[in-house]
Amino acid sequence: SYVLTQPPSVSVAPGQTARITCGGNNIGSKSVHWYQQKPGQAPVLVVYDDSDRPSGIPERFSGSNSGNTATLTISRVEAGDEADYYCQVWDSSSDALVFGTGTKVTVL
Amino acid sequence: QVQLQESGPGLVKPSETLSLTCTVSGGSISSYYWSWIRQPPGKGLEWIGYIYYSGSTNYNPSLKSRVTISVDTSKNQFSLKLSSVTAADTAVYYCARVTPSIAAAGYYFDYWGQGTLVTVSS
């Protein structure tokens, strides 16, 4: 089965930039989607199709995808961005939807 | 604005069948895919399966032998049944709408329910 690997944690100071990686075999050939999950809440889609944002999601959230790594970038980080972030793809070989291992973003 | 709400027992005994229903409001269940996802306490997200409004399904291979997802378009609802549960099935269960990716083959979850905790214990 297809595996998506994320760093367990990322720490960033307010106003700085957070980069969260999602590694997978030839992930650049897939569409990658990102979710934000705050404690006790359901996940929220923040980026879809590698780099598109749903309405209502700040421009501070952006995404890129190439080779074996996809990246979610949060610019000008705010305290409210502290959450768990998950990447997700569809694996055509197994016809399964797969989530990454998740990254906890801590705002210092 | 599409809204989803999970309902069902919060406690299930080991070896029994977990049953949950998701009610969709603010839009029709037709012409979309609908999915179940779960999250064990303190752990990550796991996709369980999805159903198209017409009734066609696709399940996570790791759970396929125990999962059934069905849809009732007249009630704007879809349901999950997970058989032979163990403590490892204790999790928050989410229902979500699935949207096909335009850029490339694939799907993502654009609307989620609030989730419901199901505990497996005698």
C-alpha cells in the first residue's frame, strides 16, 4: 500500500514561515490535499489539488508538489494556526484514499 | 452550506457490529461520493470507504472484509456497518463528502461531520 510520511512535529515562531512536508514514492504524479485539524474538531480542507485553496482559507496557506515530496507552506504564522496537519492522496494501484501520518504544528 | 451529522451508539460490545448513520442537510446526496473516516484516540486519520449516491462502493483493503456502506437517497443519509469489532476499532468516526479532483485522478474530502466517538468495550 502507498505510504505518506510526514514529520511528527514542526515548531515555528509567530510571523515566520512553517513548511510541512509529505513524502511518498513519485508523489509529484498525484494530486495532494491538505487538512488542518484543531483539538476536538473535525479536519478542515486547507489546500486541494496540490496548491488550490477552498474559499475562506487565507492566502497564507499554499502548497507545492514535485518529485517525491509535497509541501504545505504557512506564511506569517499566527497562534491560530497551531494544529495537526494531514496530507492525503488517492493511490490508483490500490484504489484507496490514503492519509499521511500527520504533523503537529506548534507556534512558539 | 452542506452539513453532515453522524448518529449512532457510542458504545459497542466486542464481536458485535458497529452501526452509524450520516445525515446530509443543506444539499442533495445525489451526484456525489460520500465517505467514512475514523481516528483512534491520539492517532491519525484512516479512510474506511466511500459510496456513490447510486450505490457503488469502494473500501479500504485493510477493512474490506468487515465493512458495509449503504445509502438511502430518500432520507439523504448514508450508513456504515463494521462487523466483529474489537478494542482497536475504538475511534472517532467522521462522515464526509468526497469530491473528485479536477487536476488529476483522485478525490478529496471537502465537507466533514463533527465526528462521533465509538468505544468498543464490554
